[in-house]
Amino acid sequence: MNKLKENYLFFITILLFIIIFILFAYFLLQKNNNIDKSIIRLASLSPSITEYIYDTGLDKYLIADTTYCNYPEDAKHKEKIGSFNDVNYEQIAKLKINTAIIQQNMQAQKEKLESMGIKVIEINNNTINDILNAYDILGNEFNIKNITDKRKNQIQEKIENIKKSLPKNKKENSAVISIFRNYGSKISTFTAAGGNNLYNDILEILNIDNPLKNFPPYTEISKESILKINPAFIFDMYHGNDYKDAQKDWADMPLKAVKNNDVIILYENYLSLPGPRIDLIIEKFAHEYISKLND
């Protein structure tokens, strides 16, 4: 009986030791994975990421961003570490950056930064869900879920309000979104929004059919293809010198959208930057579309 009791106590002791060891290892791992906010020296590797940083109050840790980070105004005055495709790693080392936020399609940059001992956080913003998920990632990594959850809810509420503002009982129209083209000349080819991207999501929110939704996210469209599609509306994201001349580029195209004056010119820079201003982007598309419906 005593022998059995001794074995039992021995077993309990070993079990407790194992549990304590596992808990110690777990908390040690958590400590290593969590970011110590007292020593954060943060770098952003794209304009949209910089917007996330300011939108969530993380700008107090932001040491550096890239050349084209110009929003908000304060971002212009941060140390510059090159551009999206030409990162200045020497400057990053000099600034003693220890945390970097990058986009998920930056594998080479990720590997280089990690080789420098820098913690890398990846986010994506190809679709509306990606943008909302980016807030979750930042909330978890920096322990600011109260801030990121609130911002997510604000965006989702804005989207629902936009949906409610749409005219009721309107037939579903078709539209093509021109992302990029040669500006100041007649249309020959252009890059259009296919499926699985932010702009296709916007068309879905507005109850507009995207004839290119089964194509790659950003797809090259010929003049012959757009004539065949013949959409009711065209959203032209204009990056030329004078947006007032943009309509002239479409003038010779025998399309419903052209004949009915339903080519919508969108020239504001933020419309081409998926990220925290997603609610403003959707609102702009909705406003211009509803205005055309009411003409």
C-alpha cells in the first residue's frame, strides 16, 4: 500500500513538473512573440501601410517610411528608407529599426529584413476583407484590439449605410473599371479590374455587374474586348495631367456608356490606394454612380 502511495506521489510530482515546464515555455514564447512597446522602432514599407499606422495610433512608434508616403501630412516628415521596390536596408540598420510592416507580396524584402533580426508583420489589402483583416493583425500584434475593432466596425457600418442609400428596385447595370491606361490619347488597351480585388468588391456593393469578374484581378483589355462587352457604365481612374480632358479619350468609342454620358472620371489619388480610407473610396464610387442614375 505504501509502495502504491509512493508511486502515486511520484507520478503527481512528475506531472506537476511537466505542467510547470509547459506553462513556463508558453509564457516565454509569448514574451518573445509579443512586441515590447517600450522599445518599438517601426518602419512602414508602403503608403497604405503608413495609413494603417496613423489610423490605429501606432504612428508614435513610426521612425521611417518610404518615399511616396505622403498621407497624412506628418508622414512626409519621417525618415525615408527608399521605395517599395528599392528598400534602403543600410538606412534601416542605421535607424535601428526593429519592427517592420510590409505587404504580403514582398517576400524578398521580408527575408532580408528577418535576416537583419527585424520582426516582420505582413498585411494584405487586395480586397475589402483583406483590409478588415489587416486591422485584426495589427490589433493582435500590438495589443490594440480596442482600437482596431472600433475602426473595423466603423468601416462596416459605413458600407451598410452606403448599401441602404442605393436606389431601390433599380435593374442591375454592368460596369467596367479602368485602372490604368495611356492618358491623352484614344483608347486602345487598358488595365481593368477583374475579380478578387477591391474594385470588384465595390461593384458588388453597388449592385453592379462586373463583366470581367472571372478574369484575373488586374487584366489587360483590348479595344475589341470592351466593344464586345459594351458596359452601361465605365469608371475611369484617371492619372493623367488634366482629368477634364479624360472624356475626350473615350469619345470615338461606340459604347452605351459613352453615348449616354455614363463614363465616370475618378481622379483623386486616394482612390488608387486600398487601405484605411476604404470607406471614402466606396463612398466616392457610390456618389458618382447614384448621381448618374439620377441624371
